[in-house]
Amino acid sequence: MKRMSIILIPLMVFFYLSISNGYARENKVVEGLIESVTDDSIKVRGNYYDIAGVPLENASGKTVQKDQLKVGRKVEIFFKNNSIKTILIYPEHIVE
């Protein structure tokens, strides 16, 4: 019984960590302020993100136009399987 516990507990921990790590890689969110805007990309936290064809939404979930992407605005970039699924754009004046 003791031997079985010694083998079974590490195996359970290994499987739990493998499964949770797999889910963590699927979904990711980058939050920050827009540092620069070009025609098809934005710079957030020092990295450029291609926004061509990506749905843009405001904090209410309504679709907005690309002109809402302005330097200094807070955004959340949602990824699924390493591709951008949507960008959430917050209003210019947020009270936190």
C-alpha cells in the first residue's frame, strides 16, 4: 500500500499539471496601454500586434471602429491558440 502511494501521488500531480498547463496555453490575455498605432498593428507593452481582421469591442461588448484605437487607451487583447480573437478597448476616461 505504501509503495502504491509513493507511485500514485506523483503520477496524479504530474497529470494534473500537464492538463492545467495545456489549458493555460490555449487562452491568454495581454492588458496594457496602446503605445503606438499603425494601419494594421498596435504596440502594447513593447510588442506589436497585427489587428487586421480582428474584432474590436468596447467595454460593453459592442463592435467599434478602428478609429477608437488611440495612443494611451487601455486595451485587452484576447488570444486563443496563439491567435488574436478580439480586442477590448476601454473608454478614454476610466475611474478606478
